[in-house]
Amino acid sequence: MYKKLFFGVLTALVIFSGCNGGSNCGEQKTTASSPSFDEVLTTRRSIRSYDAAKKISEDEVRTLLKAVQEAPSWANQQPTKYYVAIGKEKLEAVQNLVGGNKDRIINAPVLIVSTFEKGKSGFFDGKATNEIGDGWGAYDNGLSNCYLIMKARAMGFDTLIMGMRDSDGLRSEFSIPENETVMAVIALGYRSGEPKQPGHRPFDDVVQFF
């Protein structure tokens, strides 16, 4: 009996070795393999060539966009909306609405149209609170899109934000209402190769301390 008990305890110690006894013990392996925030920042790139053999599921896109809902917005107005092309017909339709970027994103398994609702961010009681007006909607949309591309990278995906797009064509394709401004199309997939790291402006050109 005692021999069996000894081996049972020994097995448990081997399985849980390195665990601190907290509630995350069973998740330790997953957590250890997750990239750090700095790794997400330094490995994210605007990818212009995607691996056609690698797909992304609808469930994975749902996980991604649920995380994006944590992005801040003016007075928590949450003006950003997303329209996801993941089926063959819609993907082909969107590919034909992004101008010269079509060949760059031809193998991306997901294309996401990003919009924001007008008259929400930057407004109180239907009136703009300052001269920027709906520019705050675009600002909040950019924050949401930043969360999207960073979370995508943390999940192992790659992205390309495209400002060249046919907004009227996208509005028609997805029945986007007139009270929404069509901003960008975001490609989501896996890089087919390692892109070069672009240079950055000198730090003192973009930051001033007073």
C-alpha cells in the first residue's frame, strides 16, 4: 500500500514540477509559449505575401475580434464595426475592391472591412464637442484596428491594413449602412516569408520633452 502511495505522489510531482500551486498550473505550458508584448511589437509587420496552405477558422476570428472589443473609445461609444469575408465568394469580391493590393493579399484566408458609426465618438447630445468632430470616430477606429493587428500577431497571424479600397463597392457588398464610414480593409493570414524590418525616423524627430 505504501509503495503504491509513494509512486502516486512521485508521479504527481513529476507532472506538476515547476508549478507554483496557483490556479494557472494547468495552463503553464500554454502561457510559457505565448509571446511577450515586446515580441508582439517587434515581430509584427505589414505582410504583403501570404501562405496559401494555411487557413484561419471562423472560431479563431471570433476569438480575435472579441479581444479587440477591449479597445478604448470616446465615452465607451464603441463606434467600430467589422465585416468579415471568410467564404470564397466574399473573399474574391473584396480582393477586387482593394486596388493594387489585390495580388499582395490574394492568398490571405480572411479579409476584414473596418468601419465606424458617425456621430458617436466626439459627440454629446448629437453635437460635436470640438473641431475634430467625426475625426474622433476615425481615431477610435484606429485604436480598435491597432488592437486587432497586435492580438492577431500574438495569436501567430499576420496582417496588412489597406487604405486603398472601393468604399462604395464594399458598402454594397456587405450592405453597410450610410451612417457608417468605411475605413480600411485588413488582410489576415500567415506570412509566406520573413519580411525585412523597416527603418524608423530618429527618436528625437518624433518625441519632444518639456
